[in-house]
Amino acid sequence: MRLIFVHGSTDSIPNEIGNLLKLTILGLGENSLSGSIPVGIFNMSTLRMLDLADNHLSGVLPSNMCHGLHNLEYIDLGGNNFSGAIPASISNCSKLTGINLDGNKFSSTIPNSIGNLRHLEVLNLFANNLTNNPLNGVLSRSIGNLSISVERLDVRNSGLRGNIPDSIGNLSNLAFLVLCDNSWTGSIPTTIWGLQKLQDLDLSNISLTGPLSRGLCGLQSLEYLDLSQNQISGSIPGCFNNLTSLWYLDIAFNRLTSTLPMSLWDLKGLVYVNLTSNLLRGPLAPEMGELKDLTKLDLSNNQFSSKIPSTIWSLESLDHLSLANNSLQGSIPDNL
């Protein structure tokens, strides 16, 4: 037998499953399985994919979990109740391309040995309790080893603290970087602006300070940018028109004080713009009416003045518009 996929089960995983010594794919995700992982699973030397996600499994992963899984390429244990440490021996699964351990109760530190996984492309550790792990000083010594492969790094809501390490800029193939909902401090490392393949960048709600660097405009593959709920100050860079692929922009709940650069309205692919609750000022440009794909525009709770541009009323895709709590003038057309 090479493959097992099971759906709809509410039992525990039987110990006898470890007898299937030729199994290559084990898919038990999205059931209601309970109990712990049978030890025999960790001795399946032919196993290439292990998916136990979204169950009610619990317990601690064995310290030698990868000593027998030499061919494992993908492991997904997300959405369970596993606790304890992420074993350092995970690096013995040297063929791993994807690790999903999100939505559990793992604690302690992210093992330094993860940096030895040279084929790793996806690392999801978000929604755990890694409170003893200030990421810099733990991964910073080895994170550069992942640079040839990692495309996705997601550690949102994991109890992380300290500064975001500069060495994160070594991950040159990174396309998705999600560090939100942690207790980082300081400013955005300038090395992030060198990640030319970034498509999604979420640094929201992590207490970042300092200005927005013009280096942001070098991320020409960027499609999704969320820097909301921080303490970012200063102006919005005038080079935003370089971000030609951007469709989602959220810089709400910061301390930005500038006028809106005209270059912002050159981004004709924008669908979502949220700049609420800053200190932005000045007039609203008629050119914003050229964003024909825009579905949400929130400029509320700022210091904008002058008349509301009539071009806004021609945005037929718009389903959410908030200009509240500014100093704007004008009337709303009767036909709206």
C-alpha cells in the first residue's frame, strides 16, 4: 500500500498503522481524530507526505521524530493541540520542502537546526506560544542557510518578541513574509527592501516605529502590503507608483503625517486601500477616481481638507467608502 486518505473519522490513529512499511503518503487531515501520534509513524522510512492537520490530536512530538523519516518531504500538523518543544531533530528530515505546525500550543524556541533544511520552501509556525523565542539570536545564525529555497515564512501570532533580525534579508526567494501580531520592537529592517520576489508582506500589529523607507518602492513584485496598527511616522514615499502589481494597501492606525502622494493614484490595479486613523492632511486628488477596480477606500479619521472630488462618485466597483472625521466639504449626489 502506497497511499492512505481518510475523511470523516472520529477515532484515534491505530498503532498498527506503523506496520505499513511501504506507505509513501498518509493523509488524515480534516477529521476529528484524537489522542497522540503513534510512535510507529515516525519509523516509516518510505513516507514522503504526512498530513494530520485540523484534528484534535495532542501530546508532545518525540525528540527523535525525524530519525526514521529520511524521505519525508512535507509535514502538516497544523490545527491540533500539540504542545512542548519543536524537536531539533526535525532537521534530520533533510528532504523537507514544507513544514506546517501552525495553530498548536508549541512553546520554547524555534530550533536553530531548521536552518539546515536546504530544500525548505514553506515554514508556517503561526498561532503558537513561542514566547521564549526572541527570533533574533535564535534563527539569525542559521536563517541565511535557507536562502536558496524558502518562499513562505509565516510566524504570525506566535508570541515572538525583540527586533526583526536583519538576516531575514538573506531569504532571497521569499515571496510571502508574515510576521504580524507579535511583540516585535524597533523599525523595519532595511534588508527586507532587498527581497525582490516578495509578493505578500504583512507586518501589521507589531509595534513598529520609525518612518517608511523609500526602499519599500523597490519591491516591484509586491501585491499585498499590510503595515497597519503600528507607530510608523513621517510621510508616505512618493515613489509608490513603482509598486505596479499592488492591489491591497493597508497602513491604517499609524502616525503618518504627510499629504497623499500623487503617485499613489497611478496604481490602477488597487482594489483595497485603508489609510484610516493617521494624521494625513491636504486635499484629495481627482485622480483617485481613475482607480476603477477599487472596492474599499477608507480615509476616515485624518486631517484631509478641501472638497470631495466628484470623480469618487464614478467608482462603480466601490462598495465601502469612508471619509468620516476629516475637514472635507461637498455634497453627495442624489442618485447614490
